[in-house]
Amino acid sequence: MHADQAEIDDTLVRRLVDGQFPQWAGLPLEHLDSPGTVNALYRLGEDMVVRLPLCAGSDDEVENEFAWLAKLGGELPFPIPAPLAKGVPAEGYEWLWSVHRWLDGTNPAPGALARPRELAADLARFITALRRIDTTGAPRCGRGGPLAPRDAATRKALGQLAGVIDTEAAAAVWQQALDAPVYDGPDRWMHGDLQPGNLLVHAAGPDSGRLAAVIDFGLVGIGDPTVDLITAWYVLPAEARPEFRAAVGADEASWVRGRGLALSIALLELAYYRETNPRMATTARRVIGEVLADAAAPPTA
């Protein structure tokens, strides 16, 4: 857990909502168990969700969402959050927080996807649509640049994980990503963090297992759009990746960079959370395994 993580409980959230948005005072409020480590989530009534950042440094992300989600949502093929209200610090809580429209669905379960190829097609459709949106005035995505600035942190994580994973194989995959040609195309929009906890799939009905919505746009911005390829290893199984790759038009350099970024993120997550957050650690271990197996697999024809 972060040393500066906020203490958030039902009483605090009730006071914040009732004090700043009296039109919603008294609506049922339910804490939601979430795999994420960035926000505490509370369902408010039947059709809203309260999102409260757990750590400092999130105000810009909240502002970003309010500035851009309405524009992006009108041009995307799947629902994304609709911000309804922005809360301000109060009651001892120090940061901006927000209320969004509720979106139905459940997080996909990597390794047990009901319809992996259909989900791969849906994710590719979302990513390609996002990349086509006009970037005028858009903020930069913190992950949307070259990989080199991540090298020191990634190698530190590798050192911390000696004996926990195959660090020699991981270091080779990371070096391959560093050596890949740097992106030199135009800036494009990207979500920035297409992990399972930021995706919703239909839980039932004819579309069960297919993409229902994409959530948590705190990192949204522009830059090298191959950032969003991390979902190939965070979410999809090996058999669905070739179709996903073809649908997003990822060339070899993009694929290698995307795979390296997925590895770097997972290494840092495992090094940080393996003693404190078993769910995050399990996810990170699985991603590292997927990346290493993918890198070792013979090229497809």
C-alpha cells in the first residue's frame, strides 16, 4: 500500500456526497470491491458510481477526464464513463473526486474468457476508433513516449525479483523492446492502461463475454499509441493475439515495444505488490508468464 494512501470509509463518502451534492443525499451507497489500486469505488443509487483517488497526484487525472470524456465518448463504439459531478477536498479528504454514470458489466477474467476472439476483435475496434479521433489540444499520455526512461526502474524491479521469476529471460525481452525502432508516427489518442480492471464485459445474454465498456481514463492522452497493445498480454490468451494484432495493424516494432511495456509494468507491479496485494501480484505474475511465452514462441507464418 502507498504510504500516503487515504483512509476512506463509508462514513466519509456519505458525508462528502451529502455535503456537496444534496440532490443525492440519502441515496443508497455501497462500497465496491475493486482490483484497482488507484481509486476507491462506491455505487451511489442505481445508476451512479463515486470514484475517490487513494493517493496524491490524481487531481490532473480527474480534470483530464472531465475535460475529454464527453468528446471521446461521442466517437467511440463502446460506452465509456460519463462524468456527472466533480467533488472537492473536504471532511479531511485532500483531493478531487468524482461521480460518474454507472456502467453495467464485469471485469474479464484472463485465462478464463468466455469468448476470447470476439473480445479481441472488440478491443481492436475500440483502439482503432480511439486512434482516429482528432488530437487538437489533447494532453500527453505519460506512458506514450520512448521506453528508455523506464529502463532504470525496470532493471531495479528485475533485481528485486531475482529467484521469483526468470529474470534472465525477462531482461532479454526488455532489451529487445529497448532496441526496437522508436515510434516516429503522428501522436494518437490512447487509453493508457487497458488492464482487466479497466474493462467491462457483458455478464449474460447474447453478448456475454464481449466488451461492454471501457473505464478509468485517468491516463488518457496522446503519443505512441502502441501503449494500448499491453492489453494483448494483460487480457488476451495467446490464441487470440494474432487476430488482435492484425486488426490493430501492429507492425513488428510496435508489437515488440508493446510487449516490452507490458512486461515493464508487470515487473514493477510484482516487485511493489508481491508482499502486500496478492491479487495484483497474481495478475503481474500471469502477465510476465504470458510475455515470456509469447517472446519465446516461434513466429507465425
